[in-house]
Amino acid sequence: MHSPDAADIVVFGATGLVGGRVCEALAAAGVPFEIAGRRQAALDELATRIPVAHVHLADARDPASLARAFAGARVVINAAGPLRECAEPVLEAALIAGAHYVDVGGEQAAIHVLHERYESTARRAGLVALPGAGIDCTLGDLATAWAAAHLCGVADEGPVVRTEPVQRLAEDRPLDEITISYVFDDLTLSVGSQRSLFGAAFGKPLVWRRDRWEAGRAGEHRRINAGRALGGERDALGYAGGDVVTIPRHIAASFVGTFVSTTRSAGAQVAMRLLARALPLMPGAAKVLAPYAAPDADYSRTRFAVVAQVRRGFSAAQIVVRGTDLYRTTAAITAWTAQQIVARTSGVTGMRAPGELFRAEPALREISRLAGLTIEPSFG
């Protein structure tokens, strides 16, 4: 059991690339937290650099160790990976411990599984589970919700954290299309992130069509424009983004799809489309495509934009969110999300999309202030 001075937040996977940055963000905000992970030496070293309330040795494959680490917590942040392997056991252990759950990943398959399998469990427990509290899919989900509310003429006013369930937007007249595109320049990733990206871009991502999720077409692409700073118009490839799972929960649309552009080079874009069509015929091939990543890689070099576009008939709206450093941005979003959940006294429960838990415009503005992002709506 936790001691009387136990903190409300436990960061699992605290010594990883994102986990360490989540800890830094919580410490900078003056929020007490505990850390958990598999490597005692790494945990102890982290605790010498950042003030932590307690250190727990825990493994996603050991339910008893997770139970000990999460006992008494109000929110568990899962910063371990890969999420397709550890999300379920960590979420299950958090719910059993009576803690809300937040994770840093946007892996479409993992988010889809969690929503399908744990909705009723989380709701009956009176707890919130929000997977994907990072760039993918929180930024895309909130930007889309804000743009869609503008297009539909809906004023979504009130506190940042919702106290009542949100009504599904455009239910009486669904939007024709929602697309979220992730655009990168000087993309610098860890090996694990590279493998996740290749898997998400070079498979058959889910898309939402009318009333169900279905497999998209390998190699599907769009032309998008994230602004002059990111090269203007460029090609974006179909991508398994977590937004495809979360957005249909609170916005009705005939189509929801996600896309990614990692290069300005037209030749490289064509090569990626061809590779995307070929890789589904070679199971497991994407796992070996990740090149070496130097331990001291400068992740702050990466510039990114999330482009959320909504359309109904001849009307359209767009929001572009721009920033740098994927890992620090994700950490800022995750830390902010956990703090909001700890602070709330009532509200919705169950598996939730970001737009179901937070009001889009004020939440996105607050996240952008903390993470140093810029927001460019096409309206107002």
C-alpha cells in the first residue's frame, strides 16, 4: 500500500524517452507524482534528478507488481511501450486499483482495442480512461472538434473539463468528410517511434465510413498544405491515426481518415506510396525498416503541423496546429491531461475521446500555451 504521503499521479514507464519528459513537466508544474518501471537503477537515477514521492519496481507482465505500484493512485499515466503490448494490462491494473488512466500513444490498433474492450468496465468503475494523450490523437481530435463546432454554428461554452456528457455533433446532418494530416520536417524519432510510424503508414489503416470502421486502401494519399514554413502543398499518405477511433464518438461524419507527410521530396513521396502498397503483402516487414537512432539525437529539430479539415457541402473549416519536438509536446499534453483529471470533482466516465472529456477550443489553447504551439484557424 502507498504511504499516507502518496501522490495522486503514478507515471509508469517513467524512465523512457517520453516518460522522463512527462516527469519533468509534472515537476515543473509543482505536481507531486510517483514513478514506476522495470529498471531499478534507472528509476533511482531519475529520482536523483527530479523530486518524486515514491519509486516502484513494476512490469506490465506482472499484475501483482502493477497492483502494488498503482495502489492509492488517482491517475495512472502509461508512458511505456509498445502500447500494443502493454496498454491493456496497465489499463486493467489501473481500473482495478480505482485509478483513472491516461497514455501517451496514438497507436490506432491499441486505441481501438481499448475502446472496444474496456468501455463498460471503466464506466461501471466510475473512472475515465483516455488513451492517446499526445500529438496523435489529442491535438487532432481537439482541433477537429473546434473546427466542426464552427462549421455547425455550435457554441460550446463552459469549463474546460466537461461536467456533463457531450451531445454528438452533427448527428442530424453528418459532415461529409473529416481529415487529419500530420506533417513533419526534419523528423527525428527513436527506434521504437520509427517502427510505430512505419507500421501505421505502411499497413491498411482503419477509416470511418458512415457508421463503421473499415480498412482503408493501402497507398491512399491526399494533397495538403500546412503552410509556407512546412513547404506549402505536399503529398500525405494514408496513416493509422488514433483520431479515426476517437472522433466518430463525438462528431457524426460520412468519412474520417488520417494522413501523414514525412518529407517535402516529391520523389520520396512517390517511393513511400509504392512501399505502402507493397508492404501489406510482406507481413512484419515494417518492423525491420527502423534505422539506428543515436542516443543523443536532437529531437527538438523536428517541426510538425497537425492539419484538421472538416467539410459539409460547399462549406469547410480548417485548423492548423504547429510546434516542435514531438516528445516534449506529447509530455506536456499528457501531464496537463492528468492534472485536469485529478482536479475534477465530477464528470463523464468510461473510455473517452479528448473532445468528450474537454471543450475543444479552451483546451487546445491551454495546451498550446504550455507546449509552445501556434494555432491557425481558417476562421475568426
